[in-house]
Amino acid sequence: MTSSLLYYKHIVNMKNFKICLLIILLINMSSCQAQTNSTKTIQEVKENNYRKLTDEEARVIIHKGTEYPFTGEYNTFKDQGVFHCKQCNTPLFSSKDKFNSGSGWPSFDDIIGNNVSEIPDSDGSRTEIVCATCGGHLGHVFRGEGFTDKNTRHCVNSISLQFESSDQSPRDTAVFASGCFWGTEYHLQRLEGVIDTKPGYIGGHVKNPSYQQVCSGNTGHAEAVRVIFNPNIVTYEEIAKLYFETHDPTQIDRQGPDIGTQYRSEIFYSNDMQKKIANDLIKKLEAKGLKVATKLTVASTFWVAEDYHQDYYIKTGKQPYCHKYTKRF
């Protein structure tokens, strides 16, 4: 009787043990299944961190479109830093490798690391370049054109790039009006130390005016150019001198064949130092017999002009028709 009871208890314990073991196995399997469903591949994680693209960005980056020449944000961009992939933020190009090819698109003669891949077109006519990380379309690469010593031009769509500045150098801003802003920009943007130039409108009473509104003469604005420069390389006085030497400061409400108050000669100063420098230069010109009509006015809101006015002579390859250099200092 005793041995039979012990045997029965043994059988019950074994069954309980097997049931417990089965329950543990089921729990572990369920846990593993949950982990498998929540684990993402490296590629999925990367894609989740991609920047959301606008329709126009997707047209170029995903569907391999092309932006119109001379319209991109970085075509004549001069800031120091790194250009990243717009979609995944991989660093692609350095500003030290950027040059002006005159093509209408940002051009670089080198890449960062192996972050740009080349894919020959199916017909062999060109070689596409894409971001090596996400495959986003950048543009095309050309060799043998002789633009730089590296003899390579990575022709890139601005819209495919995102810029990160590394320039910690000081900056200052000046605003000059001297007739048609195409010619004003042409001369001032060529100075070493000038970081950026933007034609636009200033000195009027209408917010964000259009070119047509300014041309009517009813808004009070002058066509002007905003200059951003590094004062450690070029001084405000040097820029102001070139300004006076590239237009006729004796003309009133006109410059050459362009007539109207929007074509007046005027300096919009941002501080007393700029005002003093400009005034001193006017006195020097007056001492030489010039009857200077240039006005000095404290700077107000500057409205950037339409895209087709930006870098006009770079885009067209033409020369200014009413802004010629005359030595005056």
C-alpha cells in the first residue's frame, strides 16, 4: 500500500513538472515572437530618420528630376561649411571644393569620403551621382572639362542638399542703391571678402513689394543690394569706395537710361560708423569737384527681390549697361 502511494505521487509530480515546463516554453515563445515583431532592420531604422520631403524635393531626389539652372539656393552660395544629403543628412561635399562653373548648378571638384556613389546612365552618355547612404539623386559628374586642377565637376541640384555652416568668422551687412540693382550687384559681389549679395528693395512704405510695384514709382522703394561681408577681409570703406566708383553719384533719381526714384543713389547705413565713413567719402568726392547726389539714410526693412533678379549677369553672361568702373579715390 505504501509503495503504491509513493508511485502515484511520483506520477502526479512528473505531470505537474511537464505542465510547468510546457507553460514556461509557451511564455518564452510568446516573448520571442513579440521581440521579433518589434525589431527593425538597420535600413528601416535609417529610413525612419529620413527627412520628410516636399513634393518638389521628392521630384528631384526620389524621381531623379532636375531643378532649373540658376534657380537653386546654393548656385553662387559662398558660406563655409558642409553640404549634407537633404534626405538622410549624410555629409557629401565641402565648401572648400565648391567652385563657380557657370553651369547654373552648384559644382564641386571633390566629395567627402565615399559618401557619393556613381551610376553610369543606361546609354553611357552621363554618370549619375547619388547619396551612398540613401540613394537620393544628386545630379551628374563630369570629367575632363578643365575647370579645376582636379578636372572633375560634380554638378548637383541645390534642392538635394542641406547646408551646415562652419564659418565662425565675423560678418557685417551693408546696403547700397545705385540705379539698376543688376549692375550694383555685379561689381560688389566680385570683391574678396564678400560672402553674399542680394538685390532687393528698401526705403519704401509697401510691405514686400513686387518688381512691378517698385517700377511704378509709387512705393517709395529704391532698387538696392544687400551685401554680407567679412570685415576681417574687406572693410566697409573699401566696399563703399567701389560703390562710388561703379556708378555716377551726381545723377538724381536716375542712372544712365534708367529714370525714376527707384534708381536713385542712396546708402542705407546700419550704424553711426557706416554713416561717418560714407559721409567722409562724399566729402572727398566733393573736394574733387563732384556734386554728389547720394543720400544717406538709416536702413529699414530690406525686401529680397524675385529670383530672376539674383545674380543676373552671372546667369546671362552679359555686362552691365550703366555701371562702369571709374577711378575716383
